[in-house]
Amino acid sequence: MRIALCITDLDVGGAEQALVALATRLDRSRFTPSVYCLGPEPAHEASSCIPPLVAEDIPVHCLGARNVAAFPAVVWKLSRLFRQFQPDLVQTFLFHANIAGRIAARAAGVKNVVCGIRVAERQSRWHLWLDRLTTRWVTKYVCVSESVARFSAEQGGLARDKLAVIPNGVDLEHYPAARPAALSEAGVPRGSRVVVFVGRLEPQKGLTWLLEAAAQWLPRNPDARLVVVGRGPQRTALEHLALRQRVADRVHWLGWRADVAEILAASDVLVLPSRWEGMPNVVLQAMASRIPVLATDVEGVRELLGENAEPQTVAFGDTPTLVEKLTRLLSDRQLAERLGQDNRRRVEQSFSIQRMVAAYEALWESMACVQQRGPG
């Protein structure tokens, strides 16, 4: 099968890493992948997902779109490239690629279109409207969690028989990292208890609440430090908030980092205070790194944590419980170690990258078989 994998951009991120993992691990005796990116090539090789694709001789086409005004031209270019490649199936990731990919596939005469839904979209409701308006051009949706599938049916209005669930996977060979990051080089005192956040600095991720609560949980844990990994539009505002909360001297801003595995290996707890999610990759990475998690009880989190969800989740905005649970994870080392080991076992059993790839392969082949048989 010729598989066209289409995504909005190829800078390192959760969806982008999932595409790379999928493309580079496909059984090449059964599948021939080609990758299509709506945006330009990433500016920096360190944050680009292209090198591992090129290393596996997978063609990569970057169409150069930088804003929504380029959308019509990108759809035309994409349909032309699809006609050249003649894919048996188009698999898209992220909203803009989902829409552009289905329109271009229809124009190119591609029958099978699978769109990935990676988040319960609670902010841009027009995304849900446009998805529903063009759903007739989609054969199947892949949701990253059961909770995202429920949201897509109940809030997005998508047909339940079009929804499949394939959870994210994590590469167990890369976690935990063999050598922890030297956080002392970033100003973290040696011997500190490290609470780490990894993600974009934007409202969805709930860092404003975490920093407001830090005025309570940091004083209760005098050897604790908060390490923030990531970049985004809220960076300056969050730094000012840390100053107002008088915790700035115990918050370390690392920016974007390529060594997330090493940073997790040097950390004691991952915190993820998101307002909404889909199935957060960083929780999987922390679980594979054998460390406990404290995440808001949003989409996909309980499905990841399983029977150990209760001590590792908190309702968004529930500051007393956040302070209590985070303090316990930092002070009770026996509990933290047990949760970390259980997290690792759960990932090994249910969320390996190999399971994710096999699930996509099975879905695609089942759709090909249905198309060959035809109706009835």
C-alpha cells in the first residue's frame, strides 16, 4: 500500500514525533510511505523531524505555507503531489492537515482518507464545525484515546462508526535515558527535588494555575525546584507571574530542549496542569522513565495511568489537592518509586510504539480489504 502521511508542520512536537515513529517503523514490504508537510522546512535541524525520515529513504515534501492565506495554493499543490504518488490511503495529523488533506485527496481521486484527532478541541469550536461540515470526505478518524472519541461524537457530532481509537506509543528504548541531564548547569542546585513541566507555554497547558499554586507548594517543599521545559507565547507573562508570586528564584526556564529524555531522568515528578488534552505524550515519556506524574484529570490521562490514576491526578483548579498530592510525591520516596515502577510496567504492557504502529497497519489493511470487496 502507498501511504501518504500529511501533517501541518515538521518541527518537533507530539503529533510530529508520532508521524516519524509511524513512518520509520512501517513494514516496508507491505507499505510505502511518503510524507507531506503543509508548512516550510523547519528552520533549525535540531528541532526538525525531517532527518530521521530522510535517513529511512522516506520522501518528504514541504509545501511552504506560513499562514491561512496560503491554504488554497497548498491544497492545489497537495492534490497535484497526490496524483503523482497515487496513494492508496491518505493519513493526516492535526487540524489544518486534516482539512487540507481530505480536500486534496478528494480532488486527486483518493478513496481512503484517515484523519487523526489528537485533542478534545475546547477552544476553537469552529474547528469542530468545519470538521463536521466536511466529514463526508473522511473514511475514518483515528482518536488517540477513548475520551477523545467520546468528545468527537458528543461535542464534535461525528458518526461513531467512523471513529477508531489508537493510543499513542512511546519508544521504550529511549526511556529512561542512560545519563540524566546535568540540571545544575541550568542553575538547579544539586540535590534538589525536581518537579518538571514539559510542553508549550500557552493557556491550554495551565501553567498560570501551577505558578499561582507554587506559592503554596514550594514553601512546603523547601528542597523542591520547578523546571519548565518548552517555549510559547506565554513565556514573558509567566516569568512576571513567578516574580509576583515570589517564587522566581525557584523556577528555572530551560526553553526548548532536545534532551527531554535526559531531563525526565533527572527529575522526581512530572507535572502537567492542562485544561484539556487528548493523550499527552509527555505523560507516556515520564511513565517510561519510571517517575511519578501529577496531571490534571483531562482526556487520556486516566487511560494512561490505569489503576494508579488516583494518586497521580487532580481536577484543574483544585489547588489544595494539587498541593497535597505534589507534596506527598516529593516527600514519600517509597510511594514515588512504586508509582514510577508501576508506570513503567503499564507502558510496557499497553503503550509501546510497536503496538501503535501495528494498530495503524491493521486499520489501513482492513480498509483496503473493504475497498477491494466493494459494497455488500
